[in-house]
Amino acid sequence: MVPPPNHQATQQFLSSVLSQRGPSSLPYTEDTKWLIRQHLLSLIGTYPSLEPKTATFTHNDGRSVNLLQADGTIPMPFQGVTYNIPIIIWLMESYPRHPPYVYVNPTRDMIIKRPHPHVNPSGLVSIPYLHNWIYPSSNLVDLVRELSTIFGRDPPLYSQRRPNPNPCPSPSQNINPNPNYAANPSNLSHSSSLGSVGPAGGHVGYPRPMNRPYPPSPYSGSTGGPPGRPQTEDAAEVYKRNAINKIVETVHVDIMQLRKAREVEMEGLFSAQAVLRRREEDINKGLKEMQDEMEGLEAQLQVVLMNTDVLEAWVRENSGKTKGNAEDLDVDNVFECTDALSKQMLECTAADLAIEDVVYSLDKGVQEGAVPFDQYLRNVRLLSREQFFHRATAAKVRATQMQAEVASMAARAPHYAS
């Protein structure tokens, strides 16, 4: 499926194919489809000679799958002239978390250079940018820019002259047995080409029957001329060009290593930033809890201060009452009960609390060794029995008081009703 050439139609095409559902849908995850669309739109906007398409890709195991691809040409500057190199960029199922597959797509008039450090005989491209692909920072625009730079240092394709099928050429045709015929700029008008590549500045389509001049080969000496026409080149220029290429390659490797080290450092900084943010949240949470606790303690302090003022006022008010008869004061008779049940409740409660104090003192005596253990058990058993009777009596008195109070309220109810 090929989209129309205009940008709006390209957007509609990508939105359509990425939003398909069912058996015909593309095998990309839903959370990456929008990013794939943005990568392709950025690529087409920067390199209009590439077009997004859908096509069938066959894996090495024979499995076929329908995938997106960017098909077309990319500019390649070489020796002051810009050429268009035909490539195909396949977006695999795991894209963009993993790098795409890039293939050089030579036409019938082009040959892949053998050997080439970045292109194998089948056309598969292998460059450091693909090996160091990092999601989500890596993208197609930077990939194509890197391809143009690397191919400009060492072009992967060169042209060859196709043999003329007509044994009797017309006078207007120039027969040259040299395979490097296309390397001669004076013979460009007679070069046989399908128009796959050409100088940058216009989009060049794929194989079409047209008489279009073919660009000079970047490798004018790759195929070699006949023994009778040796080609010579200045040794100083060759040494200078090789030195420059070596320096550029070394700088490129150093830059890639430095970039990888900086990316690792950035990952460490991002991790430290996440840890610091979590610690900040914990500190803020602890600070808020401490502020809440301080407010609660301040409220309790206000209550305590208020009660202290009340008690101090009561003490000042009653301090003069005990000055005259402090020696004759009986603390047991300070409180007077209103009835017999209240007096019995007071006595039972006092006895219960007194027994609690005695048991506590016995516990301390046993721990310090002042009271034998058997005597401790005997006394505790006797005191517990007595405390049980006091508590049972207090419970019965409380129940009797509740019944008396209910009866009193029932007796007053008709009075309030009237």
C-alpha cells in the first residue's frame, strides 16, 4: 500500500494503517503506534524523497508479516557532489524499542561494494547508531543523517555500464569497453540508467524506462580498466584522503563512546533523581505528621493548663479551711455519701483499689526476694478471693442504683407529661 505524495495524505495514510484492527492490523503495540507515526512524519518532513508504505517482510524462519517501511533515496555527499542512495527502512514488530532494519536497495545498474564495512552483500546495513539504539531517544531522522555521513565517507554502491544489446550501434552512441564508463563525466549523456539515483535536489523514483543521465560512480577505480589504460592518482592526495578518513572515523568512534558514557551517566543521574524525589516525599510526609502531632500536643497542653488553673483556683479557695483543724482532719470522712448504696459502693471500690495496691507490692517483693514465693501465692489467692467479693458487691450495688434511678425517672414522667 503506497500513500499519496502530499503531507496531509501521508498523515491520513499512517493514521489509517495504524488504527486498523483485526487480522489486517499491523503488529505494533498500542502504546507505541503514536510514536511510530511521529517518527515517520518527522522523517518524511526532513527527507521528502522517502515514502512510508506497508509491505510484507519475510523473516529468516519463513514467517511473513505486514510491516511499515520507508522506501526511497537519501542524499550522500561525496567529493563535492551529492548523490541519492536508494534504501529501505523496515520498522520491525518491536520498533521503536528495538532498531529498524535498513537495506541498501540497488537498481539493475548498481552494484554493492564488496567488501564494505557497513553493508553486507545482501544489502543489510550495520552501523554503530543501530547497535547503540536507545529507546525512546533514538529516531529515524538521526538514523538517516548518520547513514548519509557514513556513506559519504565510504559509498556502498557504484555504477556499471550495462552492455548494449545492439551489436551495431548507431553513430550517435559512443562504445567504450571500459567498465568505468560512467565514471567519465563526458560520457554521462550516454550512460544507461534507470534513474534510481541522481544528484540531490529532486525525488527520484524507482525503476522506470527513461533516458536519464546517471551520476558518476563514487568508485571510479573499483571495477578496474583494461591493462592498456591504467589510471594513476597522486600518492600525496591518496595519503591525505586516507588520513582524513581515518581521523574522521576515529573521531566518530570517540564521539559514539563518549555519547554512550554520557547516556550511562544520565541514566545514573535519573535514578538518583528518582531516589531523591522519593526521599523528598517521605520527608514531606514525616514533616506533616510531626506538625499534626505538634498541633495535637499543643491542644492537650491547653487543656492541661486550663485544668491546672481550675485546680489552683480550687486550692486557693479551700486552703484556709484546713489551717485551723489540720490535725483533726479525717480523710476517710471528708466525703459524705448521700445514701446507703452510695456508701457501700464507696467502701467496695476503696477495698478493691487497696487490694490492687497490695498485690502490686507483693509482686515487687517477690521480684526483689523479700517475700517467699509460696507465701506470695497464698496471699495472692486470699486477696483475689476478697477482691472478687468486693467487685461482685459493687456490681450488684450499681445495678440496684440503676434500677432505682429508672424507677425515679418513671415516677417523674407523668409530672413532666402534664
